[in-house]
Amino acid sequence: MAPAAFEKGIAVLQDWGFRIKHGPEIFHHRPWGGDADRRVAERFQELWLDPEVKAVLAVRGGYGSLKILPYLDLERMGSHPQRLVGFSDITNLLWHFHKRLGLATFHGPTLAHLGEITPEARNNFYRWLSAGEPWPVTYSDLTVLHPGTAQGPLAGGNLTTLCHLVGTPFAPNFRNYLIFLEDHNEALYRLDRMVHHLLLAGVLDGVKGVVLGEFANCGSREGVLEVMAAALAPLQAPVLAGLPLGHQPDNHTLPLGARARLDSPSASLELLVPAA
């Protein structure tokens, strides 16, 4: 964890008036092995259950959240619901807590990313973090890859991370969901392979629609759209692209579980409030 990025993120939260609680372990090297994974899970759970804590924000993504899933006591954690925010590798936790506990988890900036995002993304993050209830948001001017209109609850996240859940007890099933996907530093052929992996594993069976975020450093935008349009065609569902989220400065926050409408005639994704 880079101390400079950490301090910039802390400064943003403090400017908003939030009090911060963290431990020194975020700067420590994490050893390999199950004992270390259990200790990380215990620390995560300790913070989650702390009565003073109102939201849990990932410091960064990277690698390793998958390994703590078996050690979390969901029954205890479900009795103390929290706002959980992060993206990239944190997709593991976002999906797990949404699906197993029915929580609206938040795909949004990590602490290390918070100091680098656009003012629009920062304001969006603040509103979701502080709002007492869902609020309407519409993302327009999206690129239509496959036409159609659909609505359902939102889910999704980092494509690579979702693929790594396949074959585990925590594997996603997106039937009846609208899903959003993002990734970075992946070659076009790997994007194609990963989408087909999800298709063949049945993860995408019954998906209502797909909206694509940023695929940073994955080749040209035209190349990414061509690959993803072809790979997602078997769904026979609306597919749109250009959602401002992912490994980029304009990384907006989206709640997993919120109901939304994906609409190709208006080239938009609309969060429905109240739930429709």
C-alpha cells in the first residue's frame, strides 16, 4: 500500500467530516498461508462488527479477498449490516455479501483511488456513502452493442475476479440480473476467453442485460467493443457500453442489488427509485 495514496484518500474522507478507524496491518506484508488468511478475515470481521463503524471501505484492490471468504461468520456479520465499498479484487466480497446476506454492497472507489478520481465520481461516491435511501441516477449516451430494453437488480464487477469464483462455493449466478463488467490490463483474446468461460459455466444464464464499464489498457476501445459484442451475442439480451466505472479516474459508484433499467432506444442505464 503506497502511503501517499492512503493519505490522499484519508484527507478526502476527513474533509467530508468522517472519522476514520484503521489498523497498522494495512501497511504490513501479508504472509502466504491459511493462518495469515484467517487473521485477515478476523480483522475484517472485527471492524465490520465494531458498533462505531458505519461503513467499511477497502483500502485497495489487487489480490487476496477470495482467500478470506471461507473464514467469515456470515451469521454474525449479517446481524450488523454495513455499507461495503470497493472494486476490482473486492468484487469477491461485494458479490458474497450481496448474495448471501441480501445487502446492497457498493462497487466504487477504494481509499487509494479516492484521491485520484474525478469530482463527479467523488460526489457520486459521497452521496451513496451518506444517503439514507437510494436516489435516482441515469447514465446516458451509452454505446449500443445489442439493442433491447430490460430491467432487474444490478450486479457485477471485475470480469477476471468473477471468473476466479467459478467452480468455488462462492460462484456467482446472475439469472434475472442486469450485470456490469469492467477490467484492466487484459489482452483482447483473454477478454473473449473469460466471457466464454462465464457463458459455458452457466454464470450468465438468464441474464437480463449487460452494461460495460471501462476496460483500461485492454487494447483500443473499438477492439474491446468488437470482442465483447461478439462474445455476449449468445445472451440475446441488450448490451450497452460506456458506463463510467472501473480502473479509471471517472469511477462512479453503483449499488449491487439496486433495481435498474437498461434501455437501448435512450442509450441509458437508469436506477429505479423507488424499486419498480
